[in-house]
Amino acid sequence: MTAAVRCQGIVQIYKARELEVVALRDVDLVVEEGETVALLGPSGAGKSTLLWLMAGLLRPSAGRLWLHGTEVSRLPQATLDRLRAAEIGVVLQNPARNLIPYATPAQNLAFAQRRPDRRRIGELLERVGLAGVRRPAGGLSGGEQQRLAVAVALANRPRLLLADEPTSQLDLASGRAVIELIRQTAAEYGTTVVAVTHDEAVSRALGRTVTIRDGRVGAEGRRGEDLVVVGREGALQLPPEYHHLLPPGSRVRVEAIEDGVALRRVEP
């Protein structure tokens, strides 16, 4: 089966005045079709940058990126735009950027669909608590805009949903409704979901967690178990709770044991 997302050696460098900032460093990541993945990690770690690359809104400085078997990192812009419109739903962190401010919620959903489907529009508006709302999207509250942005991203039944903090401006009840909508969409249509989040409810609801630290994939979680990921050239990042045992500069002996390897600190 072709993976929904495949990142190989992704590097992303931003230029800030005369400085170069490395946002991502040799990221390798595979997301299979139908998986639901939460990207975790501290602010500034590179999570949103990785999501924007998957959405085709940025081009990687180095490395290769495939979506459903197509290498998008080298596609002509017009071809990439068509692929994004047909297969990808995106929820940006600022919900107003997802919306047409002078259009009503229903008009926003209709615009997002290749062929307007009134039944689908009504169903989505009902699910996000905006049925019957006639005000332009620009006049909605921040929470209403965020719920509408999620509905717009799902309007065309995308194969891949990319969401940046989809519950950040929502109260508990609205957040639960959005999470359930995303989960049900993944279950009913096989939609692959990748969401950047600091919300534990979102990360618990998705099937897998990937932690980004200092621009690298540092850990993964499956079924409640956190696993350290060995990166390129054997590099790994310890979870923060173990930093006191192996602080930076530690010398470590790697020893083979019966069911794997053990790390033992060597005193100077």
C-alpha cells in the first residue's frame, strides 16, 4: 500500500535578516493511508513547518516529500495547486485564513467543494453547531470561525486532513465535537489525519503521536506507549524526563542485551 505521506531527509531553512534558521533537520516520517497522527512538541520545534510542507504551502530546502505516491516537492506549482484542491483539507492555526470573510458559512463550504452538495453542507454545519447561521464568516467569533474552518477543510471529503491546533480556540464541548467529527470522518471515509496540537484530548483521540524536538523526530507513541526514534546516523533524542540521567556531553556505552541494547553512562 502506498503511504499517504512520506518524508525523506526533509530540511527546512528560513532566512531571518542575515541569519539562517534551521526549522527541520533530516526529518524521516511515514504516515500510512487512514492513519491518524498527532504532532507534538514544544513551540518552535518545527511542527507547523512540517505540516505546511505536507500541505504544499512550502517547498523543502532539501529532502523529498511524497503524498499518496506523488513526489510533491518537485511538482510544478499549478499541478501542486490542483492536487491540493482535490485531495488535501487544511486547517490553519489562524482560522480566518481558511475562510472567505464576506461569505456565509454555507457559501464557504460550497466554495470548498468541487460540486456543491447541499446535503453534505447541511450535515457539516449541523455537526459544528453553525446550522442556520447566516452571518458572514468575518463576523463570527473566533471559536465559530475555527469550527467553520474544520468543516470547510472536510467539505470535499479529502484523502488527507492537515490541522494546525484545530481546538485551540474552542471550549470543552466544542472541542469534543470537532474531535469527534475528525475521528468519524477518518473512520467513515478512510481519511488520513495529521494534526499539530498541544491539546491532550486531541492526541489521545488520534491513533499515533509523533514528537518533534529541535526540528527532528524525537519520539513516537502508540497505544499509550512512548518510543524513542533512532534517526539518521544512529542519532536519538532522549525524552526530557531522562535528561538528568544523561545530560548533554555524557559519554555512554552501548551494550547488546538479550532483547535489544542498553545505554550505560561512563563516568569521566
